[in-house]
Amino acid sequence: MNREGMTMNRHFFIAVPLPSDIKAALNEKCEKMKIDFHFKRWVHQEDYHITLAFLGHADEEQLQAVMDEARENLLNVLPFELTIQGFKTFGRKEYPRILWVDLLESQQLNVVQEIVYQDCMKVGFELDKKPFVPHITVARKWDEACGKIPSEALMEENFQLPKFLVEEVVLYESKIEKTPKYYKKAVIRLDGQ
């Protein structure tokens, strides 16, 4: 641990978890895709989530402060539904960095992300300023030795899973040396009370 009480091999983020049945269905789809889509690393199904704010390294006081703020500011937020709608990529079109799952537009999710983002900024976190693109990362680093990604096949892989209910926001700790990598550190229930 360094002088400020932060461990440099740990990082934290706040996210929306996925229900077990949605993780399983998504993982089943990804397992079938591995034949034609040559990414170097596929995300473990227990690590599927929707990031609201990446915090990086943090000390316990800062983590407690942001969770206290978020708990108070999410007090009146009710559970809401989200729907997965298909695959997309980040990075170069032919050799993408990330394969991710898209979600139907959700005003409620945008509101929750904005609350969490503002709470993080208020307690001193320096966050990415890029616009929020809600997504679930499922694979990383296209293997360029296998040629270009079959974009037309990716379009055919689009699908929709049943709606799922978002009932909590979670502070995760990342342990990159383990599989799965992400562990719940704190939970905020969305119950409107």
C-alpha cells in the first residue's frame, strides 16, 4: 500500500450487475461465436456488467464517500428494465479492440449514470469525460493473425434477450490476477425508499 492508503494493484468501478439468467444466456451466445470471432480474451460470464463510472485506484475513505453520496442521491430511484439488443465493436472496424453488447436506449439508466458520475466527481474522482455509451464488454483484442473480423457475420449475430430488471448499483473491486476478476464490495439497492 502506498502512503495515501491505496493499493496500486487494485482498481474499482461502479456498475449495474446483470441477473444470472441473462449472464448465462449471453455466455451461451458468446460460446457459439468463438468459432468465427477470434478475440484473444473472452470475458468470464460472472464479469458481465454495465459500467457507470470507472474509479481506478482509491482509498477506503474515498470509496465510502462516493457510496454514501450515491446511496443518498439514488434514494428515490425505482428499479427499471433494460433490454440487450445485439453486438457492436470499439476500435478499428476490421480489427476491433472490444466486442460489446448493446442495450436499447434507457432514460432511467442514463439518469442513474449521471447521478453516479456527479457523485464521483463531487468526492474527487477524475473520470473519463467521453459520453456514456452503455454496454457489456464480452471480448477483447481481435487476433489480427486471423485476418479481418467478419463484419457481415457480426451483423447476423444480433439478437435480443428478455428484458431484465435493474435493482441495484454495485461498487466492484477488480482483482486482475483472478477469474472471475470482479468482486462486489458494496451494493446500493434501488427501491425508491
